[in-house]
Amino acid sequence: MSEKLTGKQRRFCELIAEGKTQADAYREAYDSTGTSQTVRNSASKLMQKDYIKSTVNELIKRKADINLARTVSSQELVTRTLRDHITGTISLEPTQVQSLSILAKVSGMYVNKIEDVTERSSIDIESELKRKLSELALVTDDDSDIDVSGVTH
């Protein structure tokens, strides 16, 4: 169903896509002074319309696509600028480098990732797996001679 949106419906969809509640979006788009219950009911009825839902979903998707493009663009700018600085193509002031660092952080280039790289022997790993399987009641004490790889000893 390709219904034509009114200006108020379009504004309602935009406000929902921006993160407003249905009631707040309805109140603002329709300049409503009705009771809270009336506003909630009207907003809910509006959101049940397929063309309203699809418009909201399209606006949200478009916003996400724009944000992704901005993020990628920012990351490319940081990478290109720092590469040019490192190779001597351009010279940057310390404040510019700091600004690039901040831009890199907000665009997701710095990821705090903690990995457990503890060295363990295969015997330790096997014992740990048997203990966990036992806790799950998948292996009993009678099965203790079973290799976790499926081969019996």
C-alpha cells in the first residue's frame, strides 16, 4: 500500500526515527493537547498503518547508512592524514594530531579488546572440559576415561 503521507504523518515518522516515543512524536507532530491516553491511542493507531511503519523503518535505515558512511569517511580521513604525516607529505601540529586521535576514537578505530592468552597444556584443557561437562551432567565419573575428543582410552 503506497499511501501518500501528510505533512504531519511525515513529521511523526521523522520524530520516531530520531528516537522520540510514539506519544511524544504524535504530540509534537500534531500539536496535540489531548490527554495522555488519547495521545497514546492515536499514536498507536498511526503506528499500526503499514505505510507509517515502512516510512519509519526507511528513515531509520537511511540514518544508519549515513552514520556508517560518516564513520568510514572519518576513519579514512584519519588513516590518510596520519599516513601522509608519517611519510612526510604533510606536517601536523600536535593539536591536529590530538584532534585526529579524538576523531579516531569517536569513529570506532580504537577498540579495547582483552584476550586471555594463558598457555595451558592439552591435559589441563581436557581436565577443564571434563569438569565442565560433569557440571552439565553430560559426563559422569564412570565416563572419566573418555577422551573429550571422543576417543576412549
